[in-house]
Amino acid sequence: MQMLKQQVIEIIQKALHNLDSQVAGAVPEVRMENARDEKFGDYACLLAMDKNIRERFAENNAAFKNPKVFAEAICEQLNRLQSEVIEAVEVAGPGFINITIAARAQYAFVHQARRDHSTYGRSQCADPRNIIFEFVSANPTGPLNVVSARAAALGDSCCNLLEAVGERVHREFYVNDFGNQVNQLGVSCLLRALELNGCKLKFAEKQKGEAEPIYPEGPGLRFPAGGYHGDYIIDAVRAVLETDSDLLPSAETLQSLAELSTESDPGDDFLAEQELDETADLMGRAAIDYFLDTQQRDLEKFRVPFDEFYRESALHAGDDVLAARDKLGRYVYTEDNKTFFRSTDFGDDRDRVIIRDDGRPTYLLADIAYHYDKMKRGFSHIYNIWGPDHHGYIARLAGAMQALGLPEEAFRVLIAQQVTLMQDGEIVVMSKRSGRIITMAELIDEIPVDVVRYFFIMRTFESHLEFDLVEARDTSEKNPYYYVAYAHARICSIFRKATEFKLQAGNPEQWQSEAIDRIDMTPERQRLLRLVARFPEEVADAAANLEPHRLVNYLFSLAMALSKFYGPRENKIIEQDPDTAGVLLDILDAVRVCLRNGLRLLGMSAPEQMTRAEDAD
């Protein structure tokens, strides 16, 4: 079934054609918005407020330069059409057109929802795109943190929404398993392994007035100041050595290093020894595999699937990275033995080095090569979710994509802002040593996945999120996820009770448009009809704008509308005659479909039974 808003747009286009057929064909798509207040109807049409459109029609009728006069003329044509979809139109303010939809037209979507069931809200775009959506892509040097968890919830929801409107989506996690960070991880793991085998370590400390951290005097092998210090490294080392104890240096080397670590200042020259250098490299690679495996398991638990985990090391294994330079063509030049990309041609504040003077590629060139590989794999649109510290990186990579021939609109980066964990009004210190929650795994062990995903999605990408742990732990309707979930469970409870009283909804396969005429259309009933009809539009709009929070807002509004519906006595199902009860059950069943399908698109469950929901009539 065609979406309701599109039906109204086509009716307005007919009205414009009747007003002036020569001009109507040149008018762009009619702009429509949901009414800001239900007392103004269902939609607001802003057509008459568009000066350019008014001037076109004013060529044959000068009075149409006045937006109110133009709006009144459009409304007159709409009334003449006598549409079964539009019940009433009125001009408000300087020229807004308020449109109220007929109950029968909205009830048709109730029937559609009940018949389509799990597919209601889905649609098929005319020209599906091949989209590669890269998100999370956390460094495989530790567990996923809460910022990565937010990116995972947002990215997965965006992919679900795009698929719901018929796009072809490939979900990808880019594994940064190459470069200095891997070397640092290997050295960090090696030193922790030595510590587990009797060596003393010492750590640099930041001293007041000093630019660089200073190691304390006394014995201990120096742990690199730029290494990975978290306790999770010790966990990784234990797991890696349990699998392959041969990664440890020889017993003789371990004994020698243990003795060295007791000296006053053993320095760090020992790391240059070939055996230890090779051991650090092997341990780093083993730790990468360990962390990637734990990240994959955590993501699976978080209900976030990926089609591919693409390793950066695969790019460097061949000539793909350096070969990307030649693909940039005239946008590359050499200066001071360095190779630059002319990113200023695409709005960047300065040109960027892509090959250093020693011949090594920069991270930017590797990223360009990776994204060019996406293009070679046949993807027409490239979407990424990055962390807030990457905002300044967008212009240079976007420019590189255009240099490679990708249309500007086909490359998009969404920034997932920071997450602050709050406890009783205070910020939770991000310290694993203190036992506070900082990793995604710890968070979803503490709080149900449904709640975590809801909280991560309910704000825009650009909004800094304060995650209230007290609110998240609350299982009452004060928790916004449970408020929506209880609404679904309440409807299930109503149906169970209705069955006891031998009341039932109509057959979803038998459309009876006149059924809605048999009941009084109260504001509470009308509100539910309106929201059920609007669900496919909400899904389409959230997908088109990559804004899953819009669907969260819709679901919360639907749950609120159900709460208001449930209040008046005339909506108590078991107190109604069979015809009225049947129509009301039809509406409630459609509401249930919207709640369930909406939650599932956002990666959340819709429970059929909850303790607090059993007070239904």
C-alpha cells in the first residue's frame, strides 16, 4: 500500500493541476510535515509559503502572490476533488494548509498492519543502492568501550532501517591490525608476560613541571609510557599463553631478564635483542586475534552482526596501499621528498602527506586504499560511523573519494559523540582498576541489552549522551524502554482477557472499511489510528536521514497514546458490545504490530508478558 503522506501529496498535485495545469507540472514535490499539534489535523502543507511556487502560479493569477489567497485556492480545489482520503482542509496563519485525514483511510492501515504482520512498515525503494556501512571498527588492542557500544547500536539500527526500505547493505568492521599500535601492543604483552614470570616492572609517572613522564629510580624493567597499561592486557597475556606457552622466551632468557629487572636502572636496550623483538611481534599478533575474538563475541551478544571483518594488514600485504597514490592522479604532488594529496581542492585547510620522506605510507593513504577497495568491490555508497576525535579527518578523506570518482553525496561520515556514564548525578570514573563499568561487556552484563540499545539510540548522533545507570537499572515505566515494552505487553494482556470474554478482532484477511463507521471516533482512538498509519513513513524517514532516534521517539509517542487510550471507560474492551470491541481490538492489534516491528528494527525485543502489564482489563 502506498504511504499515506504520498497519497495526500498526489491529491494535492491533482488540485494544483486543476488550479493551473500548465504550471502544476513544473512544481517540485509538495512539501508536507506532520502537524505539530493534533488539533491542527494530521499534516501541514507548506506549499503556499514557497515564494518561487507562488510566483509561477501568479503569472496567470496575480492574487496568488498572497500566500493566504493561494492557500485558499488550493483548499477550494481539494474540496472539489471530494477525496476519500482527506476529510477536511483549512488555511491557518499566513498560508499554512492543515489537512485532516479521514478515519476510513487511516483504518485501511490498521488492516494493512494486521495483514502484513512482521513486514508492516517495510517498503521497496525503486532503485536499491549497494551500500557498505562501516561502523565500530575499534582498534583490536583492547575490549570494546562504551563509545564503541553506542556506535554499534546506532550502526546496526541504521543498517536495519536501510534494509527495511529495500536497500542492499553490507556491514563491515575495519580491523586496524597494522602499524605502531600493534608494535606497542606486542611490547606491552611481552613485558606483562615477563612480569607474570618473575620480572619486576616500573611505570613512568607524570611529574609536575615536566613535559614527559619520568620513570622512578630503582629496579624494574621500563614499561613503555606509550604502551597499553590496562589490566585487560594481563588477561589477554594469560589467555594467549594458555593457548600457546611456546610464545614465552626461553627459560634461560627469562632468568636473565628477571635478574636484570632487580638492577637499579636496567634501561630498555634489552628490547632490541632479536629473540625478544620476535617474541613481542608474535605476542602482539596473538593478542590482536584474542581481542578481535572477544570483540566479535561481545558484538554478537549485543545483537550486532557483521558481514565482514576486514583486516588492514591485508591491504599492506600486497601493493594496494602504495598503488592508491597513482589512483589520485593530478591531485598528488611531491615536495621535500614527501608525497602530498591536494585535499585543499576539496575544502580541507591544508594538503596532506600520504607518503613520508622515508617512503612509508601515512595512515591517510592506507585509509584511501581501503575506501578505494570498497569502490572496487562494487559498492556505490560508502557510509562510516566514526568517533568524535575523527571529525577533522572527514574533509581529507571525502576529498580523496571525490578524486577517485565517487560522487560527493555517495560518501557520508556520521560522528557518534561521547558517552558519559552517570551514577546518582555524578560521572562514573572510567577506571577498570577501581571496578567501575567501562567496557561494553561489563555494561551489558550489568544492564539488559534492550535497555542499553534504547538508551544509546534515543539521542541523535551529534548529541553527547549521558547514560544514567540508575535510570537504566530501573525496571519500572520510568525507564523509557520499559515504558514502550510495557505498552506491547499490555496489548497482549488485553487480548488474553478479551479471549476469556469471547471477544475477538476481525479477520485480517477480510477488509471491512465500514467497520470504523460503527464506533464513536474519540480523540484517543483517532490518535492511535493516526500513529498506525504513520508507521511506514516513520521508518522511511528514519532510514532516509539515518536517524534511528526518530523511530525511538515515534515508539514512545505510540506508547503514550496507548496509555491515554486505556484511560477512558469507553475503551475498556470487555465492557463493549462485540462490534465495538472488535474494531478496538483491530486497532490495538495494529498498534502491537507497530511496537513490535519498530523495536525489532532497533535491535530490541517486544515482550508479550511483563509483571507490570498484567493489570489490563
